[in-house]
Amino acid sequence: MRHLQTGLTVFDKDRATPGYTLFSPMGTKRSLLLNLHGEIVHQWQLPGYTGIYSHLLPNGNLLAGVQTPDGPGLRGAAGLIVEIDWAGNVVWQHVNHAHHHDQRRCANGNTLYPYSKLMPDELAKRVPGGIAGSERPEGMYGDVLCEVDTEGRTVWEWDAAACDQMYDYLLNPVVARVEFSHANSIMPLDDGDVLVNFRYNHLMAIIDRHTKQFSWTHCDPSYGQQHNVHRLDNGHLLFFANGANVLYGGPTAGSRVIELDPATKEIVWEYRGDPTVTFFSWFISGAQRLASGNTLICEGAWGRLFEVTPDGHIVWEYINPHISKDHPNFKGHNFVFRAYRYAADSAEIGGRV
């Protein structure tokens, strides 16, 4: 919902999880680190507009996506991946103008990210669903997951267009046939497999690194085109269920944060607004399970970052006051794609604040 206040609005010092919160206001060129009082304690200047979030690595450096002007211009566009040290120096970078949404550092030091690739016409015609005739003049783009080493050399790729299993899942009937199929989050797993979320066909899946086939899938349109699907330490999945299927309102309009047992595909915990419409971001957004057991939630459409206890009580809340002033798509908005909380004694912070 729309918020009339910005900055820090709730702080329960006895129940909020200590640490620092990182976020990157969309349509700006900065990543910001807040303390629990809502004060900026550190910031990184990016070499372009954020594209579209950043996170900290265990060495304390920032891994960020940055927009470049030369990609296909799809939603979530980035194009440049940069690693920036605490002093603001770029220590590593990789350019793929078709890169979008996410970038993750693997345990072996490589970097995994998704990018868009124009599909052959004969394969694009196999894609089921979407709005008929809504392709771009050049055709339909498919998602590719790419792993590069420190020298930028590709060491592994997975191409959605080449995976027969992908064609079993319909594009949402209200989305344009522009992308197959909008991978908005990825997570390299310890065994080398990759957890990926495809928003436009409601599909979350684990890709076997060796066979390049799905070893696990889950598709539930009731989540409303979810974001930020990732695995917790307990093996469950946590994600932001946008509820975009009820975008036009009604008694059930609203988003959810869901913890899912992948073995049973049952919901073991969720957070909703009360009433439900008071918590609703139909796009972007995410969540993070904190060491305390609380959950940090990013209600991205409103720039709202807040922490809830397991029983749903809000113990910290901050509304992004940093409005984009000149971005062609985000001007006048305070959107936040994703946010992360880091403990003061974590490797990522390491006493640097």
C-alpha cells in the first residue's frame, strides 16, 4: 500500500535483529547501508544506474548489477556486473549487455548470472501461452544461465530454449510473448546445481548441472509470479509470492512471503497483510530469513523494508526516501528490488562500519 511516511517508522530495539541493511534504490546510482536507526553508515557509488540490486560478498566487497545502454531493453535489464571494494574501487567486472536481474558468486569463485538470447523462430513457436501476437519485431528472447570464471570465460551454460522440459509450462496468459521466461532469481547450490525462478510461467526449478535437466520443479499460479526464490539452511525455500494474479483488487488481493518444504511442496510458514491488501507488491520484492528467526521483507513497489517475527509482528520498518529523479523508467518512484541484513560481526561487515 502507499506509505505517507519515509525513513524509519518502527524500531523495537528488543526484538529487531541487530545488523546493517543493504539496499539499492532503483533508478539511482548508489547502494546504501543502513543501521537500525535508519541512518546511512556507508554507501557505494555505482558506475551507472543500479541494475537492479547489490549484495555483499564474504570478503566485504559489493557485487552489483549495473545498467548498460546496449542490451535488448527487457525488464530487469543490467549488462555490467561489478565487484566494488569498501573504498569504492572496482576490483572485477564482467560485461554482457543482455545480463538481467541477478548475479551470484559461486563457491569456486566463478560468477553465475542470467542473460537474454534471441530464440530461433521454430523454437519460439513451441512456447505455449502468453498474449498471441505480442512478440517483438525481432522475435522472442529466451533465458540463458551463464557461469564465468575470474577471467570472464564461460565455463557452463544452460539455455532455456534447448530444454524440452521448459515447454511443458505455459506462459501466463496476460504476459507478452517477449521472454521465455523471465528468470528473476538464481541461486548456485552447494552441489553445483542451480535453483532458478521463472516468473512468467510461475515455475521454480532446480537444474542438474551435469544433465542440464530439471531435477525438481514446482509451478503454482496462485503465488502470482513470485520473486527471490532461495534455499534456507533447513532445506526449505523462501520466496516472495507477489499475488500479481489479483492485480485488479478484490477481497484476496495481496502478497505473501512463503516458506515452502520442497519435499512435500507444502507451506510451513507465511506472512500476509492484515487485511491482506495492506501488503501488496505486484512486482520485484523479496525476503531474507535472519539468524534470529525473524524475516526481513522488501515490499518493493513501495520501497518498504520491514522485519517481522515468526508470529508476524513488525519490529522494524523503513520506507525508502530516495526517489529516482531522472531514470527513464523509474523517475518519481522509490522502488527497491531486494534488501539484505548483515550482522555486525559477519564476514561481510567485518568491523568495517
